[in-house]
Amino acid sequence: MQILSQALSKQIRQLHQKKFREKEKLFLTEGAKPVLELLESDWKIRYLIGTEDFYAKAGLRTESLPAASFLCDEKILQSTGTLETNRDALAVVEIPEAILRPDPGLPLWLVLDRLSDPGNLGTIIRLADWFGLKEIITTGQGVEWYNPKVINASKGSFLRVRQVKSEVGSILKSGRALYTTGMNGSSLYDFQLPGGPMALVIGQESHGISEEWKIPGIESLSIPAFGKAESLNAAMATGILLNHWRYLLHT
């Protein structure tokens, strides 16, 4: 195992920026739990960086580690990554080839339309994992899937929930029952599952769904409010909607 050099630390810090992630096709995973999960997956790790305590606590055998494994102290680890509280490890991971077609066999397509907040996206990836979804469809120019804030907020769920990059037109032509979300839609409590597969579209936090979705035949769903809160963020709303969908599946 090698000592992390200043040159490599500087190179990794460039991956904090989107343009370098896109150029190098690499992203960061930080923290003991997601890094250990990553080591047990088939994702391709370019570099593994950890502290002595991490390697010792994890019980990792040297021969089982990626070839490019490095040792550093907590201070250097935190300056190399994006998390000030990371005392364990980070991995530099290869971005896989984009998936362009959603799985037609899935009963629910969860579609995120131009989501802009990385914390919301990361939390939604975690929610999708919790409720058993295998993929999330993204449309439009939303927040980047491999943004460090997204990866960190997903708490490792990005390993099990894949991104599908699609177009609104393709989803509209899929033949699925389509439902959008909005403040003025039909009450979620009156919603009944369609007879076949469906797609649920979550709009951008500040502007809602794009105009392409606003066509006849697409029902809008809303979550009834009983208090005085102005709104729910996209992740909160998605959790409530997915929970209701799962409940209806089992009743």
C-alpha cells in the first residue's frame, strides 16, 4: 500500500468539479459504509484512499484491495474529499456507461423532471432503494447524478438504483398510465392503481413539471395538506407518494 501523494490528492480534488468528473469519467464515494459496500460490488474503483484506522477496523486484507490503494491521515483525507467529517475512506470510481432505455418490465417508472437540488436527488435515490425500485429516470437538464452531494446524500443507495437518461417524448409514447405531481392535482387519497404499469413524474422544486407533460389524459396528483406549511420539498413528496404506491400494491 502506498502513501497518498500531494500530486494525486490534488488530482482527486479536481473531481469536486463537474467539468473534471465529465472529462475523466470519475466520481467520489466517501465514508466507511458506502466505500465498504462499493468494495463488495462490481463497480470499478480507480483509487482507494483510507486511514490506518479504516483499514484496521474494516479488517480488509491487503491482497483483496484494489491495486491503487493509498494511506493517508484524517486531515489529508478531508482535504482531498468533500466531507469535513470523513475520518475513514474515499474511493475514486469510474462512471458507468449511460443507460438510455428504462426497463419495460418494471411496474413503476419514477421520473425526475429537471430536479435541481443535489440533496433532494440523493435522498430520492435512497428512498427508491428503500421502496425496492431498481432505477430512476431523469429528463432534462437537472442536477448531475454523480455530484458529490448527491452521492453522499444517497448513503450508498446509488450502488443499487441506476440512472436512466430518457426524453419526455419517449415516456409519453410508452403506453403507460402517466401521473404528474402538483399542488392543484387530485388528492392522493383518491388515487387507485391503474390496471397496468405506470409512470410517476416528480417536477422541479421551484417550477414544477415542464410544459411537455401538461397534455390531456395525464392526471396530476397532490398530497393533501392539513396544516399551514407552504409546501413539501421534492424528496418529502416522493417518499409519501412511493409509500402510498407500495401500500396500494399490498392491499
